[in-house]
Amino acid sequence: MYFIKKTSYIGRQISCRYLKTIATSEPSKPDMKTAFPGPKSMALKKEMSMVHQNASTRAFFDYEKSFGNYVVDADGNKLLDVYMQISSLPLGYNHPELIKLAKDPRLITSLVSRPALGSFPRTDYADMIKKSLISVAPKGLSEVQTMLCGTSANENALKTAFIYYSAQKRGGKPPTPKDLSSCMNQQLPGTPKWTVLAFNGAFHGRSLAMLSCTRSKPIHKVDIPAHDWPISPFPRYKYPLNENIEYNKKQDKDCLTHISEQFKLRKEKGEDIAAVIIEPIQSEGGDHHASPEFFKGLQKITKENGSVFIVDEVQTGGGPTGTFWCHEQWGLETPPDIVVFSKKMITGGYYYAPALKVNEGYRIFNTWMGDPTKLIVLEKVVQIVKEQGLVEQAKVVGQFLKSELQNIQSTNDKILNLRGVGTYVAFDLPTTGLRDKFIDEACNRGLHVGGCGEKAIRFRPSLVYDKKHAEITLNIINEAIKQV
Amino acid sequence: MYFIKKTSYIGRQISCRYLKTIATSEPSKPDMKTAFPGPKSMALKKEMSMVHQNASTRAFFDYEKSFGNYVVDADGNKLLDVYMQISSLPLGYNHPELIKLAKDPRLITSLVSRPALGSFPRTDYADMIKKSLISVAPKGLSEVQTMLCGTSANENALKTAFIYYSAQKRGGKPPTPKDLSSCMNQQLPGTPKWTVLAFNGAFHGRSLAMLSCTRSKPIHKVDIPAHDWPISPFPRYKYPLNENIEYNKKQDKDCLTHISEQFKLRKEKGEDIAAVIIEPIQSEGGDHHASPEFFKGLQKITKENGSVFIVDEVQTGGGPTGTFWCHEQWGLETPPDIVVFSKKMITGGYYYAPALKVNEGYRIFNTWMGDPTKLIVLEKVVQIVKEQGLVEQAKVVGQFLKSELQNIQSTNDKILNLRGVGTYVAFDLPTTGLRDKFIDEACNRGLHVGGCGEKAIRFRPSLVYDKKHAEITLNIINEAIKQV
């Protein structure tokens, strides 16, 4: 019955010849053999439907064959990828320095002997966190909580805010015996009626609580019960910005007035707004930007109300906007209370201000609480991003991309509301139908691009997206837009 | 500015000498050099507090040095681990067949070129799912949804249930334009008032919605807003079972009556119970068992009300109870509607009945939707579990453990309510204080064991836990209980 046989350890003889099947260089340009998605992708989609829903599946990719900025699909098409797994790959596909991590014993051990991090961390866990997440922490936020994805990070950011807000209301004291007994029946005072303010067009995830903050598309929300939490408008600017200064300023002002009113209304109902959660750029909702003045005003209102200011940088964090954290561009006098990340940061999680630290065990907790394999990758990613100046590169390449798109825009009236910072560039098309047609035209020419909101095209290349990639991107856009 | 240098691909020269630092054999017995946790763990805990909360951190482990059923801590103590990262490691530490996966190119590619699975799966993704999750699917549930952890799986299981229930109420039709517009303001009819029935003592995770179903300990719930969802009692049996048949039968009956009443009450308020979620054995809540008759009765009531029956096997799934899924032991005539898993299944997710499939895109969706690296590990785990008959082994070893514990119990009145199936064995101590003292006594003797509920000890060894390990376990328990 003893399962462990006393054979020699086979792992020691690991040969790496298998890794030779992973691509090692980037194509010089897109190469399309079929329409996108092609027949093999369509066949795989049908096969997948036997075991797993596939309604959102667009195409199947051969990730071993993909490299750098280029993704290879099931039909052998090579596409320049400016969507990058919904903005989640910082260094593109199969970066050689990351592939080398296959020889790191921490990696395989962490994968097959996965710790319950909240109770039994690895001996080097604090060190891992320092070398990865802390080395790029937003100014003023020196502590971090790891989680598994953006949604679980946002959920726990809200919990942290509720715990803080409740403690403040008790004068800093721990929960009373009555709090502890009443919460088991989900009654006051232990279960408070605090709310979270979020915005029209926002996207913060798809768990039930985060859907109560998410308002990008009805199909995400319909049929799902929600918390009755307040909604405020997020500015909707006219472009170009320098020709619409007064209009846009009024947008800021009207939105801030609405927010102040919500704080007052909810306080009157005993449903205090314990936290405000906002994206620096509304992404899924349509790449809506707001001014530093708006964010500064929002932080001020939030602070005056004793509420927690949560900046959801799940999609903006990690460098694509030309600063490591997008909120650095606002010039805030004090840091946000919580900054949430995921996607390009490889792991989910959030930074928080010292005052928000939860000191009791098991309040912010779960079995896995993150994944060391992701921190090992992030440690290397951060090192490469710093050494190669990739955040600065995103800023410069993004400026090039945007200014060249301006030129295309000047000769084509289908490109509307061009906007963006860093490579986080977007434009609208006149209708949803034309936007979707544009995506098809671009993909069929070998540019893998994504949409957002009702009629926007969003660029989400990796940080290794360079001027030569931007030039190819622009050529294809120029061709595709003419077909729309 | 071009970052990708045309150097040869360094990955090809990966040497595996580093992997020699991973342990390759199991100690023959525990070996304690310090108290548990020792001074090095305590120092690391202090270091960790500078960058990450540590209130729940018990000890730091050296996972590279751990092997099989034995974990090595920061102080070099070797402990027989019957807690196994809160029941989440199916094959113990650093199983050689899993370590060999380091050479699998799918593994490193999936880690560094992580797909957004909902939109762009790997070409071999359906195949991966078939060889891992589908190969052990509960009878009657042939489709699966991958997620990242137990909580996100439960969240999406609830969403699936709400979507199904709403569609049924509409006669199977899709949401109306009014549903779609009203849900953006979180109002009826698009945002329904459906509820979920869960149980006293239950644990289903710690996101806001899952906390509304979780009722194991106040500290998890206090200060966090919740849905006002119904709560029913879960049977509380007297042991030994064969001496308390009438009492326990009445428990079942009273609980089922209460549940029926909740369905009626909520329907009257327009807050229909769209789903019932239950653990086969309440784990965090204190290892509370219920009879097959209770579960059959519960399924019957749920079905009669057109509601969705969700079995949360996050902790019970994967073999430790002596069947791959614990609910197999109930003899249900039809399968549950949804079975949720995580922990020993390496990945989170849920199986669902064909009728519950969500056919519209982006309703059950997120960026990552799981993680192929976990499926690659699971594929190998499942193969080993089947080849080596480890589920049957858990049954046999568990019977041995329980019968020997009965002998200890007969000479010591501190061991109460001995219960369990497979190695999923538990007993109570008279008080929380004595339980906690017992854990310390056992850990200091080299048995890493965990508690649950108010005063329970729970055994959660891996599936490679054998009779020899059970014998060492029993010896230490025998010594430790005398000190309590």
C-alpha cells in the first residue's frame, strides 16, 4: 500500500529538449493563411462545446508558437496582437527570460506543493513580495495584499474598506459582542448597511458584489441580484480636448456635484458610502478618460466624508499608460487609500494605506490568497521592465501611435474621439456595427485588436510593443478603415 | 529601442541542476528541533508584517525540503502533515511525477503566456479539460466551468443558478428590453430579488455574496454588508450514530421542515429561493455530517420548488471521503444540478447539468477564467489517483484511523463525537481552549493538525497518507491527548 517507491528521483534527469517546441523569435510581419477565426478554430470551438461553454470564444491560439507581439492561431495565422489577452500580458508571448524560469525550483515546487499562503507562507514569501510587488508600489502605499484575480482583489478591497469604516464609526474599537452575534443573522449592527459608490460605465468584475459596482453592459448584470448601491456619472468628454475645454470642465463639475449629493442622501438613509471605487480610465465601458482635476475633486469629497478612496488599476496598472500606475498622472497630494491591480501584474491584489491594515486574523483570508508562481514571474517581469525602460517606451511609442492616428483621422471621418495616454489609445467608430466590422477587417489583415463599450476600438499592446510594431499597426488600420 | 535581441534562445540550455534542491524522499518519522512554530518562523512573521498582513500566519514552511506527507518548517522541524494546506494538496509535497512536469512546455508557456481562456483558449484546451476534469466528472454532469478558486466557483455557480431561474420564470425566453435597461439601475425586473438558501455553520467562501451564505464564525462576517438571504439549520447529530438514531432522524425532519417553510415564506415576499447551496460535510463550521436521507429530502424540496441544488464539494471533492465525490454516497436518483470544486482539484470550477448551460457570451466570463497550469497538474494527479487506487486507499486508511481513534476514545473522555468518512475524520474536545491546547501539543510532537468550528479537530491528510502514517498519527494523538 506504500505509494512512494524508493526509486531514484526522476526529476533530476529532466531533459529540456521538450522546451525546444516553444517559439524563440518574432515574425517580421503578420501572415494570414485563412480568415480570422479560421476553420480549425471553428472546429475546436465546436469540440469545446461538448465539455465547456464557448459562447465568448473568438479563436483558439497556439501559445507555444506565439512570440513577442505576435500570436499564432490554430490555423497557423500570425497576427500582430495589440489586444494581448485583454491587456494581461506585460511582455508579450514566451519572453525568453521568463521561459528560463522553468529551471527555477521555486516555480515547480510552488506549483505542485502550493501553500495556503494566509497560514503557511513559504520562508521566502516576504522576500518574493518585496522583489516583485513592493518594488513597484505606488508612492505612500508600502503594504500589499495578494489575491488571485482582479475581482477577488476588488472584493477584498471593499471588505477592507468596510472593516475600516465600521471601526471608525466605533471610535476605533473592535466589534462588540452584539455586533458579533447579530452578523450571524445578517442583521444590524453587525451587518451594516454601508454602500459603495461606483460609476456609470464602470467595470470592476463579475462577482455579485463587483457586479453591483459594474455598469458597462446589461448582459453582465441582468438576472443577477445586486446591492442597491449608489451610481454617479463619470465624465463624458468631447474631443479633441483642447477645443472643448469649457464643456469638459462642466462635465467634471456636474459629476462631482452628483457625487456629493449621493454622500448626503445615503448618509440620511443610514446607508453611508464607505468607499468610492473608480478606474483611472473606464476600460470595458468604452475607454472613457477623466481629468486630474476630476480625480482630485473626487478624492477630496471622499476624504471629507471619511470614506475610502479605491483606485481600480486592474487594467491600467503596470506601465501601459506611460507611468507605472496611471493615478501617478493626477498629481494627488496624498495617495489613494487602496490601489487594486491584476492583469499585467500577473497576480491580483491591492496596495493599501497603513491605516487600513486589518489586524485581526481570518478577516482578509482564504485558502490560497494568491499564488507564488505568479510572484516569481512578476519578479522577473518587473526587473525587465525597469532595466529596459519599458514604461518610458510605452509613453513614447504611444505618442507616436496617437499622432499618426491623428493623421489618419484627418483623412477619414469614421475615426472619432481619438484619445489615450501611453499605448492605452482608443477611438470610436460611428456605430457598433461599423466598429465590429472594423475589428473583422483588421483581424483579417493580421492585426488582432479589441473593442470596448458600444463603439470603441482599444489598443492594449504589451510593453514590448515598439515603433516597428506601431508602424505595422497603422498600415493595417489605414487599410481596414477604408473598408468600413 | 527594439527590445527583442536576436540572440540564441537561452531557454534551450536550461540546466536542471537547480531542481536538485527539491527533496526526493520522505522522512520515516517526525523530527522536532524547536517548539512549533519555532524562532525562525516567528522572525519571518515579523519581517512579513512590514509588507503584508500576517495575523493568520501560523508558521513558515520550506516547501523545497518538504516531501510526501511531511512538511519541513523554517526551523528545520519535520512534521507529519495531516492538515495539508487546509486540505488542498492531493498528493502531498513535491510528488516526483508532478515535479517532472517542469519539463512540459505547455506548463511554462501557460504560465508566461497566460491565455484569456474565455475568449482565446489554447488549441488543446478542450483536450486538457477532458483528460483532467471530465475524466472524474460526477455522474450525470458532463460539462464543466473552470474558475480560479472555490469562492469564484461558488460565485459563478450562483450566477448560473440565477440566470437559469430567471429564464424559467420567463418561460425560457431571453431577457426583455425592460430587463436589460432596468438592470443598469439595479432595479426590478432586470435585477431580481431572488435569494439563496444556505445553512447555519456553512462555509462557502469570503466574497460578499459567499459571506451571505457562510455562517461558520462571526469574525468572517462582521462589518461586511450582506444579502438578506434565508438561513436554515443543518442537522446536529449525537454520536455514536447507532445509539442516537431517533434523535438524529428528528434532526433531519426538523431541518427539512424549516427549509420547506423558507421556500414558502420567501416566495410570498417575491424573494424566491433560486438556489440551495450546501456542503456534504460542513468543514470550516466544525465537521458536521448529515445523513443521505437528509440530502435526498433536501434535493426533493429544491426540485419541487424549481430551484437549483448546488453541492459545494470544495473541501470534500477529489477522494478524501473514500469516494471521488462525497455526494456519491447519498444514493441520489438524479444528480445535483451543480457540483463545485477547488482545493484538491488544483483548479476551482463547477460541473453543471445540461439544462443550466448559459448560452449567451460574457455572462459567465472573466479575463482568466481559470489557469491551464493547474489543469496540467490536475491531469497528472487524476492519472496517479486512478492508477494507484488512492480513493480506495483513503477509504481503507480512514477506517483504520477511525477505529483506532475509537480505542483511544474508550480510555480518554476528552475525545468526543468521533465521526468521519474516509480520512475525513474529526472529533471534538470539551472546550475551545482544550482543542487549541491539543493542537499545540500535537504540533510540538511533530503532527501538524488543524481545527475547525468551535472545538473540533479535523484530519485532512493527502491521498498518499498510508497506514504507516496513520500509526504515527495515532501515537502522537495518544500522547498529546493525555496532556490536555
